[in-house]
Amino acid sequence: MPVVSISMPADLIERLDALTAEHDYTGRSEVVREGVRTLLEEFENDRLEGRELAGIVSVLYDFGTQSVERRLTQLRHDHEEHVASTLHGHVDDYCLELFVLEADLETISQFVGRVRSTEDVQTVDYSLLALDSVGQLRDVTSSS
Ligand SMILES: [Zn+2]
């Protein structure tokens, strides 16, 4: 494969080398390749379009805010065919609602948008995983 040279601060190289040793990577290149793949996956949403995704959406709101609870229940019902699982728990003084969705990017984006636009929701976070890529990153890195 082609070789590229990159510059980075000395302290970053030190941390890179420590990570390489701690996690048994074969070298700096392997760590950098994996980091780049992770970044591309995160920011290139084009790559996720048209693919079946697992989406994990977490919602945090003040304990027992009934307007939010009603809204989230409504959302769950509206997306019944896409919601694989939900979990409700409590952290500190907050309710934490976790949704596991199985849908395409557009559906998950709409879902996240509706949660974000809900009044009194404190934070909304999500992560996406393309179901057809499960296991591929591991295969690539372990064979190089
Ligand atoms: Zn609660």
C-alpha cells in the first residue's frame, strides 16, 4: 500500500506509541489506519445512506418530566416498526431513555430530530452502526 508521511506533535506521538503498545497493535500505521477509518465512518454520512443501520439514541431529561415521557412514548409508538428495544433508567437526578433502532439513515435522523425538538429534553446523543459492516473492521486490522 502507498506510504504517507505525516507530522504531529511529539506528545501526540508519545501517546500514539503508548496506545500501540498497550493494545498490541503491530505499529503506528495500524493505529492511524484504524483511527482514520473510525473518523470516516463517523463523518461521511453519505456512506451510510441506503444501508440498514442500528442506531442507539440516548435521551436525558429531568426526573419525571411527564411532558417528555408522553412525547417519547408517542415517538416510540410512531416508530414501532423501527424500535427494537428501549430502556428507561435513572442517573443522578435525570431520567435516561435509551432507544435501539433498526432503520435507514433518514428514519433515524428524523427520529433524533423529533427527540431534539422536544421541550425540556436536556441532552440527546446517538451512535450508528452499519449492519452490513459488522465485523469487517476487525477482519481488516487483524489481517494486516
Ligand atoms: Zn424516569
